[in-house]
Amino acid sequence: MAETLTHTDTHHDHNEGDAWDGGKQPFKASYGKLMMWYFLLSDAFTFAGFLIAYGALRIAMPSWPIADKVFSTFPGGFHEKPLYFVTLMTFILLFSSYTMVRAVQDGHREYKKGIVVWMFLTILGGLAFLGCQAWEWSTLIGKEHMTITKNPFGTTTEAGTYLDPELGSFEVGHSYLLHKYHAPHAAHDDHGHGHGHDDHAEDHAAGHDDEHHLPGFTKTDATYTKPGDYPYAVVNEDGFILHKYKVTSGEDAGKTKTETLGPKAFGALFFFITGFHGFHVFSGVVFLIIIMVNVASGLYVKRRNGYEMVEKIGLYWHFVDLVWVFVFLVFYLI
Amino acid sequence: MGHMTHEESVKSATKWIIVLAVITICEVLFALLGKGYLIEGVEVATWIMALVMIIMSLVKAYLIVYEFMHMKYEVPGLVKSVLLPTLLLVWAVIAFFWEGADWNKRRTLIDDKNKETVETVRTTGQTGELIKELEQ
């Protein structure tokens, strides 16, 4: 045994360039950075799987919600502002990528104060993005009643005229958002005193509720109080008001039809894909905070590797921005 | 990045963030134009829109990976081992979209078949007698 060991040692001394001797960096990158790249590659495949599923299901459906109609609200009660809000989100993420680059650059010159400041700005960007996403989600869920199984956004495949005269007629590919009727609130019933159902209905008709500012909500809609079949619409068990229309194009011209909920997969795909991305942003923010604190405490100075940890979280953060480029492309632009 | 001074690398990052912002603005304007929001009556065919958007997004992806993630400065082996596997996605996209288009075709076919009506044909002979018997 001893002999063998000696032999190995000799071998080692004579071959300093041997790849198995350790201390060498394949691809001239540190272990941590290389593994971050491979993690990001695998993550890219996960996102690609999600986005390809979206594309395949979208192609498989005869109609699909039109993105610039779905994502057309802006904080402050603005409607019909296609792509405005999501463009804002894109810019927030893009500029947080820039502040991250600056943090990494200050890392290269070992300028601690600069790193902390730029990382702090990056964290603010990440939080602002998450805030925007929270607002977008709460609008979709709370006001527009989209869930992972119910999608109130639809697109017609034929032209027609609504029976409700307030709504008029529409072309092929017309985009609609189904609204819910307002059941008299239980809370109001409890209060009771002098605040009857009729008053309440009038409140709604007068447009006190923000939801009634949503496009396509009519005066007749405000009168529905329970599910059932009405002259202008059907109110289904979930409370969605499905307007009736007379088809004026295609094979079914002349028939009267009722609006249907949009493609079911849309809600699940939207919430899972943007949610998975948002989760990446969230974890990114958590790691950014940890690393920023470590930078500030001087931990990385001892490592003398040009703040490589900042570089690694930088790679991750840029990747999150990179994924958003494609989420933005498939969900909002096309 | 030993070959760039701090000032040079800051300048480079600032340049590319502006380029990325400009491309994003172009994307949004083109999306709005293509769907007829900017100029009344002007719309662009969906496939041209999709093509232009995909190209612009790929340019953005290239800039983020090469400039911000410093792929530009990595050795060729690393670049290849990270980027070449993503080419597999090209086939994934083609295969799944092909499949999706086929689902659509089948769905349409079933819808069309459901709309078809069959008129009862009165035949003579044994079959005709059988139909009459069944109807009674």
C-alpha cells in the first residue's frame, strides 16, 4: 500500500497539468458560476415546457381571448388601455436588470458601498414588479372573476347582434368579458335598517361599484338578481351574465345563441406561468436581500474572489428578466 | 472582463439597456399598430406580427445573455454546453404546435359532423319493410 501511495505522489508531482489533480476550472469558470449556468439551462427547459403547452393549447382552440382586451386595465380605474400596464412591468424588470449589472460591475472593482446601493435598487425593482403582478392578479380574480378553471374572456367566431339593444352588434373575432350579476349582499341584509334590495340595485345601476365601469356592462345587467333565463341573457349558476345574440354570419346565421365562457385552459395557463415566473422573482428578491446583507457585513471581502456571489445572483436575476421577455411575447404581444 | 475598465463597462451596460428599452417600445408599438389601435383601419396579418415579435424577442434574449450575463466573455466550451441544448426546443415547438393544430382540425371536424343532418331514405325491398315495421 505504502509503495502505491508513494508512486501516486510521484506521479502527481510530475504532471501538474493533469485535469484530475484539482484546482483547475473547467471552462475557466468557477464551480458555482458553471453550476448556476446549468441550473438556468434546466430552468429554461421548464419554462419552455410551460410556454410550449400554452402555444399548443392555443393553436388547438377555435378562438382564444385577445390579450390586449384581457390585460387592458390600469391602476386608477382606467380601462381599455391595451398593454400599458404590462409594458410598465416589463420596464421595471428591465431596469432592475440594469441596476444588477451595475452591482456586479462594482463587485469587480471591489467597491462595497456601490454594490449595496445597486443591489438595494434591484430589490426595489423586484418588489415593484411583484406589486404590479399582485395588482394584475387581484384585478383578474377579484373584479373580472377569472380562476384557474373559469375564464370569462371570450372571442366570437361569428358576427352577430346582441338582443340587448345597449350592446349593439359585433364582428367576427369580437372579444367579450362576461360579468357577474350582483346578488344582494348578505352583509347588507344583516344591517337591514332601511336599506332594502331595491335601493341596493339602484346603487349599482348608478355605477357606485367600480365593476360597473367595466366595458360591456349594461343597465339591464344591473337588474339581474338571480340565475335564470332572461329575455336578453342567461345568468348561469356561477352568476355569469351570458348575453344572447342573433348570429348574422356563417352557417348558423339567423339562429339565436348565448355567449359562453372562454377557453378553460387560459386561466390555468396564465396563473401557472406568470405565477411560476413571479415565484422566481420572489425567490430572487429573497436571495438578493441575503446577499446584499452579506456584502454589507463584509463577508465576501474575506473570500477575495471579486464578489462572485453577486455575480451568481446577477446571472439568476438576468435569467428572470430573460424569461419575462418570452412570457411577455406569448401572453401579451402575440 | 479584465480588458475593460470600470467606466467602459458602465458605458457598455448603459448603451445596451437603452437598446433593450427601445426594442421593447418598438414591440409594444408594433403590437398596437398591428391590431389596429394606432391608425384607424390599419392592421397587419397575424403571422407577420408573430414573426416580427419573435425576432425582436430573440434579439432581446441575445442581448441579455451576451451582454448582461457576460456570455460574450466565457470560453467557447461553456457557451456551447449552455446554448446548444436549447436548440432541442426548436423541434419541441414544431412538434407540439403541429399536434395542437391537429387537435384543432379534429375538433372542427367533429363540430361539422355534429351539424350534419340525415334524411331518412325510404327504401323498398327488405330494408324498407324493416324500417316500416320499426316505425310502427
